[in-house]
Amino acid sequence: MKLSIVVPFYNAELYIERCLYSLINQDINSNDYEILMIDDGSIDNGKDIVESFINKHANIKLYSQPNIGLGATRNRGMQLAKGDYIYFIDVDDYIAYNTFGNILNCAIENDIEILGFNTQVTGELNLFSSKTQNTLIDYLVLSGSDYLFKCNNHRLEAWWYIIKRDFLLKTNLKFEEGRFMEDAIFSFKIFMEAKRALFYPMDVHRYVKTPDSIMNNETQEHLLKLIEDYISLIFRFDLLIEEISKKNATGTDRIIKKIKFKSEESIFLMFFKIIKSKISIKKIDRILINLKAIDMYPLTSSIREVYTHKKIAIMSFIFNQKYLFYFLLYPFRILYRFKLIKLL
């Protein structure tokens, strides 16, 4: 078995069919890969859809369990997997047809521990053709730490890379359980352990923006929860930096710089959620004081260096001037409510 694809799902009947079609329409012999569908306590008809696929495709397997959350479900998938490589995908996303053969062959031929590839953020539901299917591709094998430092395509999520199963089990690393962005810390740690990582610049993954997703849901209750989750992630990044600093290994400073950038990126995005929410200035002030205590506010120039759009520069300046931000907060909220401005 060459590949195990782990697909956790919860009340996802609207997405399962598209995701599964994308996974079975691959340039890999069906005997060489398995699709592990793990039902995390759904109460809709998602299981029925999976079972209809199982009747036609022997390499699809269904597992059911009480609801334990995404991180814990991925960890279970890790233990169930039998393939030489493991891939974790969210059920509301999909991949381009006939792309994983190239990805998998490259990983096997070069004995790669982690292999990353391109994703496309989209609202489209039928982008099944890859732009790079017939393109000659050059690539460079790096250590995981060099990859984090040299490659700007590093993301926090786990769906843009495959992992060698033996390497993953050897590290004994697991996804955080019961946490927002449970793969963020995992992604940094797994790359730091890797000796052979590679980016294969192929257009493979589709990250689908759905209105009810974690990042796009704009109910007040959800926005407040998301702000709390961002704060939790930022402080977990701070603990990770502390953990890495104690190792004093070669390249530590470069990795810490990368983690700090991802932390600042999270703070930047959090500010937009604050504008959309009804959270009070008093509570915002408490948040910023706590961020300042770990030297994560005001933001540095890193965001503006990577994201050069004028809007980013302007908003970074406003977010960094605390009292200016407070002064503009309610006008921003009114303009956004009446759809006169767009926010990230």
C-alpha cells in the first residue's frame, strides 16, 4: 500500500461526494491507496453517501465514532493508516484529478519524508483540472528546517503536504486535540524533525471557501469564539518558541522568526474578526496588553514586507496605533454592516 488518505467528516453530506470523486479520480492504481473516511459522530446522511461509494470502490473504508473533534480524529486516522505515505484532507475541500500519481512517485523515488504542493483558494466547486499536469517541474530536496526558512509557501494546515508514515510514527508527533488550528503546531514540529523535505510546485489542492466554515462564519457567537481561538493559537506559538529556544540547535533563530511571522499573521487576521464582532474596547484593550506582554504587539514590519498591497500597509498602521484603532472601530463596524467596505 503506497498511500493512505485520511478524511475526517462531521455532518458533511453537502461535501462528501465532491471530495470522494476527486480522490477516486487519481492516476494511482486503486490497490495502491486507501481512502479512510472517519465519521466523527455525524447525525446527517453523510455515512450513507460514503457507503454508496464503498459499494463500487473497495479501497474506500468507513469508520464511525462518537464526536471527538478533528485533531483526535486525525490522530486515529494516523493509527489506522497502512500506506507508505499519509495525506490528511478536509472533507469540504477536494483535489485536482490525476495529480497524486506524480506527487507520490516523486516522494517515493527521492525518499522524501514530507512533500508539499500548491493549493488554490476558491469558491468554485469544479476545478478538477490541474494547471501543471504537463509542466516540467524542477525541485530541490531540503531539510525540514531549511524548507521552513527558504520556502514562502509554508502554511499552517496539514492538507498541503503528504508525510512518510514510518517517519511520522517515529517522531511520535500528534495533532493537538480540542484546539483551533490543531495542525498549526504539528506542521512546524513535523518539518523541524524532517531531514528530507521537498516542495513539488504542482497545482493539486482546492481549499473551498464556504459561508459556514470556521473562518467564514460571521455569527456573533462564532466571531467571539474565533477571537478567543486566535489568542489561544498565538500563546501556543509563544510556548513553541520557548521550547525551540531551549534546544539551541543550528538554525533555531530562523525557525523562531518564521513562527513569529505566522503568529503576527494570526494577530493581523484577528483584528478583522474584532471589527466584525461586537467585542468591547475594554476587552480589546485587555487582549492587546496580554499580547504586548509576550512581545507580539505592536506588529513588526514583517506583514507589510510579505503582503505588499497598500490596503495591508494601511490596516497594519491602524492596528498598531491602538487609540487610532479604537477611534475608527465603530465607523469601521458601521461601514462593514452596510457593506460599504470589504474586510478579510
